[in-house]
Amino acid sequence: MQYSQKVLDHFMKPHNVGKLEHPDAEATEGSPACGDQISITLNIDPETKVIKDVKFQSYGCASNIATGSIITDMAMGKTIEEAKNITWKGAADELDGLPPVKMHCSVLAVDTLKKAIKKYEIEHGYAKAEKFSKQTIVEELKKVIYPGVGEDIVTLKMVKYVGFEDGIATIDVEIPKFDKYRDNIAEEIEEHLEAFDEIKEVKVTI
Ligand code: FES
């Protein structure tokens, strides 16, 4: 696997590793793509909403560790509003790129940071818990990465239909029959969506 020197540097000597003792915000997420996990803890100034400290613990691969390291660097000293704008693509760019099959590791790290911030905002009354809708499903599908090119299946216009009725999520995806990632994508969609309490059944047609 071809990694940039920056990925290797952050993997070998990651920044901000560990767990804050008294975090104001925290989240732990697992990747449906590989089963790996990452935790992020944050200390946030209640007045300025500036992230005073942030640490991560990764049980994932080199790409996940490198992304955890770079996004905690990027988030440190920022307001939570600014930190919410960190994207997995931005993190991958900061690392001078990631191999396409490893983009989901970056998605996992950034998603965990965003979840921690969202939980903080909801707990402190700065945001309301979002009402589950079809759009929630679409947003979740944007975290499913097609490993062939390292882009999400919504952006790649592989998702042809999204439906949600009576707890059943129906997703139609278009991927050529011979594509080696077909089964992985179907499985990953199911695992992403099954994590929602509102979804009782996932029907994926590929
Ligand atoms: Fe699991 Fe990278 S985080 S393969």
C-alpha cells in the first residue's frame, strides 16, 4: 500500500493520543466497513466554545491513526463551529492523500469527531436532535465509500433510489455486475443503516 510520507509520520508518531480524564464531549464509533473503532474526547471552553484539548484512541489501521492525529491537530484551538467544518476529504488532503481503499478510515475518524461535537451541542441546548427522515439515510449513505476510487456512493451517483416507510429503508444502487466491490457495498449499506433504531429493515437492491 502506497502511503504518503505525512501519513507515515502521523502513523509512527501520532499526536494527541489518549483519553481526557474529564471530557466535556466524547464519542466512540465503529466502522461498518472493517469493524475498527475510534474514540475522541474533547475539552471545550463553555464561554468561547473553543476546543481547549482533544485526544483520540484508535483501534484501527494506519490510515485511521494518521487521520485521528491530523484531525485532532486541526480541531485544537478551533471553535466547535469551525471544527464542524473539518471533512474527511480535507483531512485526507492534509495527509497528502490516502489510498482509495482507505478513505473509509478517514470517514470514521471525522464522523466520530462530529458526533462528539453534536452530542455536546445537544446536551447544552445549542442544537436539537435531528428528526429521522429520508435525508438522514442519504446523509448516512454519504459515509459509504466506493473503495475503487475513494469517493462516496452518493457523490458517485451510484444511489438511484432511497425510500423509507414503516421502518423499512429501501435503497437501490447501481454497480456493474462484474464489479468486485458489489457485495461489500451492499453489506456496508446494511450495516450503516441497521445502526438506526428507527430502521427495522433494510432492503438493498443492487
Ligand atoms: Fe479499519 Fe482502516 S479503520 S481498515
